[in-house]
Amino acid sequence: MSIGERYRTGETSMATAYYEWDGYIDGTRTPQPTAEEKKIKLEKYETFPPINSCDKGAYWKMTSYA
């Protein structure tokens, strides 16, 4: 796992890190996630979540290690 690498809903995080929403798996970027959903922290072995406010799978980009 490296900074800037992209992951998708359902994959497992292999590092404790911060991630930022980077679009939806279906190729769209709307509707925008809520502010609370745009940035997440995952612990090692946690699963990347969907965007619950619109029930869509998402891409996540690592921004930094925690």
C-alpha cells in the first residue's frame, strides 16, 4: 500500500491509514458524499465501505498513514 494508491469498496485495507473518496465504482461522481463520508480512517484489515448516503460502491485513495 502506498500514498495515492486507489482501492474500492469491499477490498481490505492492508495498513492503518487515512483515505479520501475518489469517485464511484459506476464511473459517476454524483451525488457527492457527505463531508463525513469523504475522508475516512481505516485500521489494518478493515473493509473499504460504500457511500451509505447514496448506497453506492466507491473508490478510495490513500492520503497518509495513521
